[in-house]
Amino acid sequence: MRFKRVAIALLLCTLGAASAHGLATLLRPVIPHEADKPPPQISAGAARYKPPAFSRQNSALNQSPKPVIDHTKVFAGCYDINWATWSTFDDVTSTTGNIIDADGTPISITMSANYSFGSTPGIYNYPRLSSYPATIPNQTVPKTTWAAGVGGETTMCFSRKVTNPVLLLASLGSTLPQSATLDFSVPYVVLYDGGNMVYNSSTRLTGTEGYAIVMFPGDFTCVTIKSSTPENYTNLTWGIRPQPFTIGFNQNATCGSTAVTATGGTTYQWNGGDTPNQATNTFHTSGTYLVTVTNSSGCVTSASVDVVVSNSVTPSITAFTIPQQSGATVINEANKTITLTMPAGTNLASLTPSITVPSGTTVSPASGTARNFTNPVTYTVTGGCGVVTYTVRVLAAKPATTCAGVSNIITGDTPTPAGTFAWQVLQGGNWVNAPGTINGANYQTSGLANTTSANITYILRRQVTAAGGVITYDSFYDLTVEPTIAITNNIATASGVSMFCATGDPAAITGSAPAGGNGTYTYQWQSSADNITFSNIAGATAKDYDPPAITATTYYRRIVSSGSCNTPNTSNAVTVTVVPVAAGNAVTAPAITSFCSTGDAAIINGTTPTGGDGVYQYQWQSSADNVTFTNIAGATAKDYDPPAINTTTYYRRIVTSAPCSTPLTSNVVTITITPAVANNTITAPAVTSFCNTGDAAAIVGSTPTGGTGTYQYQWQSSADNTTFTNIAGANAKDYDPAISSTTMYYRRSVISGICNVPVLSNVVTINIQPQPGNVVVTPVNPVCAGSRATISVSSPNAALSYFWYDSPAKGAILFAGPTFITGPLTASHTYYVEASNGSCSSLALTSITVTTIPVPAAPALVNPVPVCSGTPATLNIAGPQATLTYNWYSTATGGTPIFTGPQFVTNALTANATYYVDATNASGCISPRTTAGVTVNALPAITAQGVTVCAGSGATLTASSTDNNVTIRWYQSAAGGSSVFTGASYPAPAVSSQTTYYAEATNNSTGCISATRAAAVIQIAQPLPAPVVTTGDITATSVTFKWAAVTNATAYQVSTDNGQSFSTPSSGNAGLTHTITGLTVGQTVNIIVRASGTLNCLLSSNSATAAATTVDPLADDIFVANGFTPNGDGKNDVVYVHNDNISTMKFYVYSQWGELLFSTQNIQNGWDGTYKGQPEPAGVYVYYVQATMKSGKQVNKKGTITLIR
């Protein structure tokens, strides 16, 4: 049978809270296989699994292989590990080791299993790990067989949560009897591949004499390993890897995405996002993401970052409808346009749409708001992710009409767009291809049928498909198809008198209501002098017709049309007969017929008519417009005397005589009333105020109303706006006043024709103002170049305005006001000011010159000399001037001086520093500041290592520095003194007592010396203390003795014959236990142990003799129930630990996730199924018991408890 050992080291790697993305295997070292461990035979098609990066989001696993550690590059501390320490043990189900966490604090780690395991003094086939870039100590580690049969379970728990545990596997599995397969409770990634491994999945691997280091990305307290392939044994040890360098993160969140930038390296690989191989990556889903970073030295680490993405609803319009619209709305999301069609004749000026937008967004104008759609209307949708604007176009269909069975051409909109066409018709709410020829720019309809008695309307549109498949719609029509139905019942009927004398005005001819056609009728009346040739009567298009007065016999008929599809129908003719009438009806106007405003005309005389029967009836009529006349009550005589009137009135006489009753109308006499003159207003010129004297522009007069329309004008003037006199020759509509030195008032008088009473206008005033005096300015002191000056008017007048200029030619106004603050001045400058009362300015500009004083130049510096950290720097002005004052600052602008003078000595500096200096002259003018940078060189760090030797021996002391360019010197004192040696390794002379030497480093370039000297102590080895032996496990046939590790001991020897002879312990040369077997129950055995070290002088005295007697093997069995029912019925409500031989014990209960729910050290106490007073749910829980039996034996037991409710 083949014997083998497997070593496992579990390390803590600070690569972040989740795994490095794309971590894969290292190039494994080329080491010959041992004779009993041939290379693994992998069957055809069994590909090696490349373990992926682990993501807390369960994102897709990246299986691209990528070495984590590049052996060709070196980065200080990249691969260092803090390793756990273990005691020697055997045949246990639980053990605890100690380790230093990455933050420097000690923690413990406990390994437990459902089978027994022990320890070995070193890692099997340790050279297979030599390619790992840092040292892995070959020391005592646990050993395990993974399973005592099918179903092995090994759990490793830390005393607190740790980050990214790492497991090292050495010689996992074998070809005889079989490979070993492990299943992990959490996903892993590969950090180092030493060969002969198959990575089956992210939670399973198989070794055939395999070597690897794997990491479990994330934060964990416990990791569980399951296996059903037991082997001889496996070793366990733990370690923690300090973080090699820091990864920083910056986030920039926008709507729908967050950009994260990682810093600290040269290459980056994320486990998701838009650009996973860039430092800056964009994410669209909230979660925790991992980045793997490689720095410039090739060192790799990882970190996770929590990313929050705000995913708001994208604003959009999902529906837009208007009542009675034709067909479905077209929403073009690409162009953000909305198009819909209304029936022909729809008033687009006020339509009320209904609008649907996603929840969480708003639209403006709001749904249900009436809008004018005569032109396109914009709607704005606002949401968490932005603002979107839609343009809504509402079209009214064009009307078109055709007859049933007749083919027509419907003309498309112009200009004709480029593309292909398809005319469509709306049927059942859906647009389908129309009948006829539909693929042209115009539509050739088919003979559309209509067998009903009503019109049928078809809704049409033209679909245009442009290049790239972009579809638009235009040419919307409402096509009405009229039926063909004969028109009937067209009858004209005369009413009243149809025979007149000389002339007559027949009563209306009544037309019957037609039948047939399309139900809508148009009428055209015609007349004829001979009842043969008829012509249309203009405007006679009503159903009935009232003929005008006629003087000859006339014939009338009616033409009825109903739609363009039916033949017009002609009615019967109606005859109106006319016989001769009386004549000679004339009237004569009085002498005066024109009046102003009002008038009372004399009598209007009428002639005696002729014709008729000689007996005449008179009726005088009046009219205001010479069109519509009305009878004047009582005015029935031959002549008529009009009353007084105030508006122009027209008079005539009506004469009738039998047998003809048709009235004879006379000529018209007009009495004219001219309206009074009105609208006499005048408008002042643009400028009406002047300084001292003024020549105003023309005063414009309005065109009056009233009168005859012809007007006579007379302009008047006044010096006091009370007494006005006519201006000679000023008779035009407008008037241009003469130059004046005093204020004057002007008005206009108007008369017209018979209306000769003058009408006066409003008054226009031309004002003459006095001129202000010249301005007096307060003198201004000189200012430093680059400063501002304040210039003020001496004793300003609040009634005046002051205007400042930078030129005697004025130009643009610099400032308005009595006090003017200039801009920064670099040279002397003259300014000008004047006073103004609104109309007049001071006679001359007043000048004031501001003088500037030059500022000193920025100081020049003597180049500063670099200094060592912890020492001050001296900064000097180059060529200082006695007339200038030099002030030093710690800021580029502002602040208070930290020193005044040409030479400034800083405080002791530990980092690069920047100072600033300016110069001030006697006038207080300050120069620009000069920057003075000081370079501070770091002090080299140094460490030294001491040794332990036997008295009288020499020793070699070593020292090292993080600075490669240094000289190391050795001293016998911590400070001062002379160097005893130069070099990194010092061969110290022989010593007989503890001696301390000190190493100091000096940088060869900067001359900077390390801050302190590093001490290296030569210790004199002391005799080792004797081991303290105690009794371990006792069975019926064996006794195990154990002892604590002795400081500085490297090996132990045991004697079972009272010190006569010594041999190696059964646990190995450095083992801490020795088991004596082949005993009988009750047999007593003795043991003596001594310790030895690496030096000849390190040998302890013998321990005290320890004795032990074998016992009954069943006396120390511990029982814990595997199930209980905490339901309060008094039966199986509490689970206890059972054994009468327990001296002390600890009882723990954990959840499946490793959380401690209950613990006690009292065997009388048990778990009642609660945690913090609250009942736990039904399920499986894990217990762990550590007991010390009355015999002194330590018993550990682990198992599961099923809680049943």
C-alpha cells in the first residue's frame, strides 16, 4: 500500500470583499513526480475547469485564464503571509490554532470534522511549493483524511469574520487508490497551480497528487469542505496575507447609470459593466462589483465597491388621441413626432386631446387641455431620466366628392416627397390598401359603388416610404361617394297678383320641396321675355323666388340640382303680366337746400301727373340713405313742407291712379346737413425742451372731420397760454415755429364751408431751459499701478445728473453719478465730467488726472538647496533692496505674512513645501508674489536582526534598508561614537553576555542619515526549561502523554525506563505527544521528556515523571440528542449534553450559516430552541462540545440537531 501525506494551508488574502476577476492558475513549477505519484491521466474530453472570478451579484463567470502572480516581477510585501501556529495533536474531531490578522491583531481558527484527524510536523513534499514568491514555513500542521467514508465534512471557522480565505493543497489525492475530490460551500478562484489539479467548477476541484493554492472570495466566518473520496490523510494550516497596496474608488452617478473609477494600479479588470478592462467602468444595475488591479510592479489585488444606479422611467408619450379623429395616431419615437387626422371641416383651433405617459412622468400641456392645432404644438414630458419634447401635428382631411361608379384622381400633397407610395383607406379602425391604382404620387380610384340613398365617406391617406425604410403619411382626404337618384316634385306656384299696370312687383313664387337626388338641393331661378329663351337670375338660388318690379310681361321657372351626380330638373313656368302706367310725377327743391349742423327747408313743390284716370293719390316719403324710403305720416298732398332736421334727408313723392295701382315714384330732393367740424388736434415735435434758445421742429396737425371736407386753418401763439393771437401766414395744416428764447404756446383754429364757427385745437408748449455751470471735482491722490481710484464731484446738486467720460470727445458714458470708481489703472489717466438738467449740459467738460505709482517687480530668489527630512530650509532674496520690505507667505494669495525679511529660515520640514514672497515699496505698493519650492529628501529607513548564540561564540549581524542606494555603518552606541564596521553584514566578535550593536544608513546621493540607529541584539542562549508533561487520551490499550511546546526547542526525546534511555516521540522529532500502545485495562505506565534546541548549549533537564493508567474505553463517550421538539409539552423540549464522567465542558449551538445561537459551560443547562428570547425556525442546527473528563481526557464532539416544530 502507498503511504502519502497531503498538506493544506488556508491563507487570508486581502484582495477585496469579492474575488479577483478572471483569476486563474499560475505557471506551476517543473518538479519531477515522485516514483509513487505518476502524472494524472485525464480521460479524453475531460477539460480542466478554469475557476472564475466570484461576484456577489452571481454575475456570469469569466473563465478566461489569467495568472495572478507574475514571478518575473517583484513588489515588496506582495506575497507575504502571516502563518498560523498549531500544537501537536492526534485522533481529535476539533482543534484550534492561532494567527495574526492583516490588521495586526491576534485571532484564532478552529477546524472541526465529522471524523478524527491529527497533525504532522511538516508539509508533505514541501519543495513543490518553492515556486511561490514568498516563504511558506514548513512546520506543524493539521492532517485530515477528508472522510471516514462517504459523506466527510470539514469545517474551518475563524473567531471573527475574515476576508478572502486561501487554501493551499499539497499532494491532494493519488493515483493509488484514487484521486480526491473536494466540494466547497462557497466559490473559489485559483491563486497558484502546482500541477496535477482539475478545476471541475467554481465550487469543486479534484487532485491526483495535486498541488494548488485557492482563494474563497468574500467575507466569511466559516468555510465548509465536503468530500466522499477519503485518502490516507491531509494537512491543514492557516495564514493571512496583508493588503499589498490600496485601491481607491470615485463614483459619478447619472440617471440610469453610474461611472466608477478605480485608482492605484496600471491595469484593471472588472466583473461586469460597459468597459470591464478600463479603470473607469459604467454600470446600469445597482449592486456590489469587483475590480482586480495590477500595479506597475506586477502585484495584483482586488477590492469590491457598492454601486447604486438610479433607474428612473424614461419620459415618453405612449398614447395621444382626440375625439372623432380619423384612424389611429402615428407616434414616431425616433423623431419624437405625433401625427393624427381629423375629419374634413374640423375646426383645429380648439381640440382637447387625451395623453398617456408612463407612471412617474408628467406632460405639459396636461392631458385634457384644449389647444389650437392650426400649427404644430409641442408637448414636453418630464421624468427622472430627463426631458423629452414631442411635436404634435393635427391635420384636417381635405374634402373630395365623386359619383357612384365613377373613377376619379385624388391629387397628393405637393411638393411630392421622395420615396415609394401606397394609398390607404381606413376600414374597421385599420388602414388597408385602397382599391384602384395606389402606387403613384396621385391616387386613381376605382369606380366606387354606392347603392344607398345616402352619401358614403371614405377616409384616405398616402403612405410614403423613404430611403432607409422611414415611413411617413400625408395627403389625408375625406372622399364622399354620392348615389345617383332622379330629382322629382319640382313645381313652381304663383301667389297673389300676377297682373300689373305699367310696372309691378309680383309676390314671391313658391317652389315645392323636391324629392330624389341626394337629399340636399340647390336652386336656380330663371326668367324669359318670350317663354322660350330663359336665363339665370343672379342671386335667385333660394327654394322660393320674389321677382323684382317689372315693366313688361315676364316668365319664371326653377332649376333644381342635387349633388354633382344627378341630372338637374326643370319646373313649370309662372307668367307675370304688365300693362301701361301713369306718368309725369316730378318734384322741385326749395331755394336753400344746404345747412350747417341743423336746418328747416322751405316747401317742396310737386307737378300734377298725367295718365291714369286723372285722379291721383299722393304719398310723400323720406330716406336717410337715398335707398330705403318710408312713408311720411299725413304727407299726402301734392306739395310738402319738410320739418327742421339735423341730418341730410332725401324726399320723394309716390303717385297712384286707377286702374293701375302700381305707384309712380318722383325724382328725389336732397336737403343737405353739413356736420360740425371735429378732430382738430395737434402733435408736439419730438423735442420740446431747449437750452437757452430753441428751434422746434414742425407741429403736426390732424386732418379734421365734419364740415365739407375742405378746411381753412389759422395757427395762433401765446406767451402765457391765456391770450392767443393769429400768426400771420400760418394757414397750413401743420406749423413750424420760429426760433425762440422764451417758452411759447401754440394752437390751431379750423373752419369748413358753411360751418364757419372756428374750432380750436389743444395747446403745444415749447420750453426754454437755463444751462448748468461747469463741474468742480475733488482732487485725487496717486494710486498704485493696478489699483482703482475714486473721483467725486465737489458739492453735487441733487437736481443735476453727472456723466463721466474718458475722452474730451465724450463718446460712451463710463458712469452716471457724482462719485466714479475707475477700473484698475496701469498708467496715469485723465477723466472728464459734465452736469446735465435733462435738456442742458454744462458749458465745458471738467477734467481730472489720476497719477499711478509703479509697483515693485516680483522678487528673485537664490535657488533653494534640497534638505533632509526633519531639518529647516533657508530661502534668500537675490540682490535684496534696502528700500523694499519682503514678506513671506504660505499661500499664493491673501493670508498673513509668516516672516518679514530678505532671508527666511523655515521650520523643520518632513515633506516638500512651497512658500511665497512679495516686495512692498515706501508708497505701500506690493509686487506679485514669487513661488519658492523646497524639496525635502526622505531619510532612509533601516532594520537590523539580532541572533542567539552560545556563550563564547561569535555572531553575524545583518541590517537592511528600503533605500537601495545607502551605506550601512555599525556602532556600539545608539547615538554618537565611531563606526566599528561598514557593510550590511557585520561579523561581530565572540561574546559571553548579551551585547547590542547599532546600524545606521546614509543615502549615497542625498547624504541623508536614517532617523535612528537600528539595534541588533546578540542573545546568550539559556538552558531550555524542562517540559511539563500531562496525560492526554487514555484508552483501554493505550495512553497518550502530551506537553506544551518549550520556547526555542526544536526537538524532544522521551524515556519510559526512568531516564535510562531516550528515544524520539511517536509524534515525531518535534512532536508534542507520545502514545504508548499494547497495554491492558488498568495498566500504569511512566514517562520522562526532555527538550533540545538548534544549539548544542540548548538542552533542558528531564521533566518530572508522569504516570497514567488505562481506562474503560466507553467511560468518556458523550451523548447529544440529534433532535428535539421545543413545544412546551414537557417532553424533549430541551437538548442537553449527557455523560456522568464530565469534569468541565463547553457546549455551543450554531445556525447553518455559522452564527452562534447558544453556549453554556454548565452541564445542567441545555438549548431550548430560542435565540435572544425568540424561537428559532424548524431546521437543522450544528452543535460542538469541548469536554474535559474526570480522567483528564479532552473530548471534542460535533454533530447536528434537528429542531422539530
